[in-house]
Amino acid sequence: MSNLADKLRKPREKIYGGAMLVLGAVLWAFIAWGVWYALTGGSSRAKTAVLVYGFYALAFVAFYWISSAVYRATAFGNMILLGSNQLPELHAMVLDGARALGMKQAPKTFLFNSNGLINAFARRLLGGRYVFLTSGLVDCNDDQQVRFVIGHELGHHAAGHLDPVTNIIKLPAYVIPFLQPAYSRAREYTCDSIGAHLAESREISRGALQMLGCGCARLNQQMNCEAFMAQEAMVPPIFGFISEIFRSHPRLTRRVLALR
């Protein structure tokens, strides 16, 4: 885990992440006790249920592994892998960001044709670290805004958001209503701060977030950040709250305000 990423981690992420870690560990202990009890002293029906759910769990793990392997194969076969001899300017942004975050090795980063979709995401595939950028995002943003987006995605890796061990421990806590989405939104705020730090400009970072809502390269430099932030006051409090508690990402007006 990066020291810089931990320094920029939002307090709410620490609270929600800690709660998920503790609750997940407690629930795993309860599950383990239930399995042990069912197998050693439970009825035949309970033993059968344990075996059936165990089979489902193994099938899910196998499906996840196969889907990850297929996605990785698809990436190498159909997307553009950034490198020193392939789109070197974008690749340099990844290397600079990874170096600033103290990462031992920069994630493999792909650019792919998104048919206009503006997005970027980080993934762990079979133990490897990857970042994916869409063509729509690169088309609509200038270089500094792209640097913010790359920094945001690198932040997920540097902050340990995709660590498989801790995520497995937290997994049972997903049953707690609204906790996991709140944790996910807090992680996005953390990565926005990391991206802004690497872009070295909060103004540029706010512009990059606005582009997720605008999606028009021609109007990139014409957007008014203050006017966009003012829209937050127009969001109805009750329905704005209801619409957000189910989401993995905060609404854009709040993310831009958080970088003020």
C-alpha cells in the first residue's frame, strides 16, 4: 500500500472500510462455525445444504477465474497496450503516476475503442494489476485531465482497493444494507484526491470530472466549474439522498465540490 495514497485517504473510507473488515471477519467466523456445526453435529439436511453451497462457492470461484482469464486474453488480443514504443506519452503518464505513488511496478494499461463511451477503470486479473482507458475519454480530455484520470485509477491500486485478500474478508459485510455502496463512494473521493495530487491542479481535475457529464471535446474549455458546482444546490435533498445511497459512485456535482 502506498504511503502517499494512505495520506490522501478520506476519513470516511477509513471508517467504512474498517467497519466492513471487522464485520466481514465476524461473519466469516460465524459462517465457519455454522459449517463446522452442520458437518459434525447437524442433521443430514444441514450437511447436504453445506455441500450444495460449497459446490456453488467453488463453481463461482472457477467462473470468476475463467472470466478473468478470458477478459485478459481479450485485452491483449483486441486493445492497445501502452508502452515505450506504443503511445509513449500516455505510457509516460502511467509510469510517472506509479512512481509518484511508490508502486514497485506500473499496472499494464490498455486503451480501447469505446464507440464514444467515456470511462476508465482499474482491475486485478489473475493477480496482475491493470488500468483500462476508453478512446472516448482520451478524445474528450486534454493531457492534464487524462493525467488526473490515470492518477485516479492508479489510486485504486495504490490504496489497496483491489487487494484480493482484504476484499475476501470484507465480502460477507456486503449483506449489511447500504454499507458497501457508502464504502465504494468514499473510495472514489480518495482516488479523486490522488488524481488531483498527481495532476497538480484541482481546477484541471474538476474539469476532468465535469467531462464525464459533458462528453463533448469541443466544449471542454468552455465549461464553467462554478456553475456546475452550483447545480448541487438544485438537487432535491430527500430524493438526492435516495438516489445516491444505492450508487457505487457519488454524483459528479459532489465530487467536483469535494475538490474545491
